[in-house]
Amino acid sequence: MEINNVVVSLYLQNHPLIQESNIEKRKNYLGFLMYYSDSEYRFSDAALALYRRFFLGGENVPVEPRASLSGLFEYRFCLWMDVWFINALRDAAKARVLHLRMLRKSGLSDRYHGRLDRLYQRLYPREKTTQERSRSIFGLRYRPAPAKSPDRFPAVEDLIAVWECNRKWMEQSPIKIVFTANMSAGKSTLINALIGVKANKSQSMACTAKLHYIYNKPINDGFFAEDDHVLNLDADNNTLMTDDEENTSNNISVGIYFRFVSGLSVPCCFLDTPGVNNSLDVLHGEITESAIKTGDYDKLVYIVNADGGIATDDEHRYLTFLSENAVQKPVIIAVNKIDRFRSEEDDIRSSLKKIHQDIVQYRFRDSVVCPVSAYAGFLAKMVYYGLEMNENQQDEYDLYCLMFKKKEYCLLPYYPEDVRKICGEITESEHDPMRKRALQLLCNCGVLPLEFIIKKEI
């Protein structure tokens, strides 16, 4: 799978063609992109399909490939950028070939070539311009001009800003964090709560034995990408929640902007693994254990269902496996579903103390126990980021706000002092009452402090 493709942030929301009312120009624009695109490159096909839906409203509008720039002169910078973006975002040599081909076949007058050459230099700064390469080819001595501010292109500066963010992002290796658990611990719900959007189905739904690699995008572009046999750059909720049966690999990749309250300024990958004790399909456990054994990750989050703690045979077996195969990795023990405790029957502090004591025997190199209510945090993120809730979710959210405000349920005191301090500062700095209430719940249910525990490693 072309992993880097799902992390690309698109710039369609700021695209100049949005303002174009002439449908023929829109069709000609798409025709130009089709003519110069690589049909064997999966990202190119996926991007063209999305552009067609975004600018023409669907697949039924006929579009003919066209080499000519005729009638599209005012969009020349945007066209050049789109051809490079769709076909050669990280391949300067391929972009140069496309550049020369477009100059030769588009019918654009020679006097405009220099400006487009400088656009190429702006987007691929390590490459020489056409003029510089020509001098080198003919053996002429060339002395580069002194460094100066890059040329500006007002029509596409917003697009260039996204391009440059993508380039820097994709030059870095993502921090990989594995999330693993036995069945019904709420692992996928916790991931959804941390990233602030439902990108993964919970185990109450029919799940296949797949490893879900969820990558954060550098910019919130409003699109979810999924590579599950078919690369889809605008996956809807149904697509994300349904595994493609034609995907014969064990991997599904998703690209999405992570809604960390404090922001996330580096590439990161959350690896969601199948539940290891699925009695209906042993393949789930085999795939997960194989992924753990590779050691190809930086940190491991093990989710425990607070109802049972770690005293069950399944938990003991898997913790023993982790202690033998993930011994060199920092481990977070996330004790989930604390909201199910009843104060008159359960003592959160005593339960967490017992889990601390039990974890010691497994001799992890570096472990920390973090209590959390993932579903409460997910609802709080929905409110904080202005996502629409149904009536039941709103009722549940209000109930959780009241529950975790009580001293006996509030989970923030179980986190380190520096984490508590920064959570308090973020909450106090928020002036909008609705968002502030959501932040208070995020703190009290443990999701926001868990964000900072995870970010310490990142």
C-alpha cells in the first residue's frame, strides 16, 4: 500500500476553480488534468475521481482529455500545480518531465515559460531551473544567483502553503503507537476519542482481522482518506466502517487530521490491532501478536476494561506475552470504562492501586497507569469541535458532565502534576462556555490528560 498517499492534505477547499461558474471551463480544466496524469499511479486515479466529484458533482458529466491551455490561461499556475500535486508531489524529476511536456504541448506562449519555471523552483526548491540545467548541459560555467526571497504567486499562495506543509510532513518518519487489548475493552472507542472523530469501528460491530494504520494529516482539509484495496481520498463514514472484502492483505490505512486539543505538530500513526482473545476467529490474535513481535513501533497502549481489571486469565496471558515481546517499549496501561463504576460499590482509587501492584510483576521497562472513560471523551470532543450530536448522545454527554464533575469520579487527580497543570491552563484559557464545559469533561474523564501522556513520547 502507498502509505504516504493517505497522509496528504488536500487543498480543494481553497481551490480557485470553486469560484468558476462556467461549467465548460470546469470540464476543460478537468480534461487538462486527465491528459497529463499517470493512469498507472493509484493516487492520480483517486485524486482525479475526487476532483471530478468536487468540481462537476459526479461521474456522469462527460469530460474529454485535452492538452491545450486554450481558455484556461488565468488558471495556468493552478493547473501546473494540480498536475504536479496529483502525479509527482514528492518526485521532482517526474514533475520536471511533466513541466516540460505541458510547456511544449499546451500552446502557451514562450514569454510565460519563465514564470512557470520559477513556480517549479518554488515547489521543488532543491532542483535547478530549466535555464540553469540548460547551461550545465552545454558546458557553460554557471554561477548561481545570491539567495533571495521566493517568487510569490498570489493566485495560488494558499495552495502552496498546503503543498509545503505536506512536503515537510512527508519527509519525517511517523511516530508509531500500537493500541492493543482483549475484546470489549473499548480500544477503538479510545482511539476515536483521542483523534476526535469516528474513524474506526468498535468491536461491537462485525470486525475482520485487519491491522488499521491511522495516520494524522498535517492540515485539517475536511477529507478522510482510506486505502483498503481501493484508495479513496474522500471516504465517508460507511466506507470507513466497512472493510473491503477484496483486500487480501492484513492492512488498512487511513489518513485523517487528529483533533488533539493541544495540537500535534509531527507525523504520528495509531495502529489499531484486532482483539487478541476473539474465540470466533483465532486469526485476530495471531495477526496482533505478529505485529507486536516485530517491534516496529515506538510506544504501546494496552487497554484494560475497568470492570474486570487485569485479574482474568485472558488479561494475564496477554500481559505475559507483552512482557516477553514488548519489554523494551514504553507501555501505557489505559484503564477504560471507569464510568461503569458505582461509587457505592466500587472504589476507583483502590482499584487503580491494585492494578498498579499487579502490573509491577510483568516488569515492563517503563509503564504508567491511566484511568479513562473513552466514550465520555469522544462525546466531549464532538462538542468541543462543533460536531453534530443526536438526542441520545446529547443526553449521555450531559450525564457524563455531571458524573465526572463529582470528586469520587473525577480522574484528573490520578495524573502527574505537570499534566494536571497544563490541562487546567487550557481549560481556564477557554472563554466560550460550551467549549469550556467540554474541556472540563475531557480533563475529568481522563482523555485530555492521556493526550499529554502520549505526546510526551511523541
